[in-house]
Amino acid sequence: MDKRYTVAITGASGSIYGMRLIEELLKAGCCVNLVISETGKEVILHETGLDFRGSEDEAGKKVLKYFKKNPPIPPLSKGGKRGFHDRLNYFDNGNLFASISSGSHKTDGMIIAPCSMGTLGRIASGHSQKLIERTADVMLKEKRRLIIVPRETPLNQIHLENMLKLSKMNVDIVPAMPAFYQRPENIDDLVNFVVGKILDLLGIEQNLFERWKG
């Protein structure tokens, strides 16, 4: 069965991490359920120029249009019966009736990239007023994979305690800390390193960065 993941983009700087991750998951033949917070949409607009604002239907059409341009996208099934629109679904962060808000929805995990400290704190405290926090709460209660990419500096004690609390619940904390041993030449190289580390955790083959050879 094809892998299905939820990707959430919050209002922290570094929206390109989530965008690149979605591209790579789709290239790998995975299905993606995408949720973007309202602040996340504003950050995406500011950092990339892409405007995903609007209602769930309006934003969903913009999301599909953008990612459909990303070649090459293999068919979901070997027979090619399911098209691109079956591979990527968009949900508004206020839609608590979305399928991903329920533990009965089958998924292989969730990645929040980037994750703001506000979102991190709400997840750590079980405060689920929006779909992103609710879906993360589902991952915790159903013992499914949750990967969080925090993007903040410097970190205060509250941030660190929240990360430790979630880490003790088997949440993978992947800070947006690119390595430099591969001698990055541009921003893409830095982004690809972090996204590659996420894909490694998911067990998805990737060649986004050169591995250390000693």
C-alpha cells in the first residue's frame, strides 16, 4: 500500500522546508494531506511569493495547481489508475471535521515543517483548537510517527522543555540545522539537507545531499 503522510506548515520562518518536503514525498509516490495555518500562508507569501490564502476550496485549488507543475510525478498505483488529485489533499486549519482529525483515518505519520513554538507548545499541552494540533494529538494517541521541525533561535527554557516532553513521547525532533560538510553552494543545498534527514527517518530513499564518507 502506498504511504500516506500529513504535512503541516505553520507560521515559523522556513516555509520552504515544508514545500520541498511535499515535492519529494510526491516524487516518491506518497500521498500527502496538507494543512497550512493562517499565519503559515502569510509566511509562505512573504518568503516565496506564493499566495495560498483563501477558503479551503480556493486554497486547495492553488495548492494543486502549484504542485502539479512539479515534474516528474509518478502515478500513485502501478496501474496508474489514480491521478495526481488523489495524491494531494488540502485541508483548512479550521476544519476540525477533516478526515485526518480522526484516529480512524489511516496514515503513516505526520511532519510539521516548520513548526512554530506556539504550535509546539499547544501540542505538548494537548491544546487542540485547530486541525494541525488535533492531527498531531491523533498521532500521539494512536502511537503513530510524528516529526517536528522546530524553527526558532535562540531557544528558551519553555521551548526546550516542550521539545523534551514530546521527545519522551517518541516524537522525532528535527531542528532546521543543515550541515556544512557537504559544502553547500546555495540555499537549495541547505534546505535539501534538512528535508533529506526527514526522508531518512521515514525510510524513503533520497539523494538530496552527499553523505559523509569519512
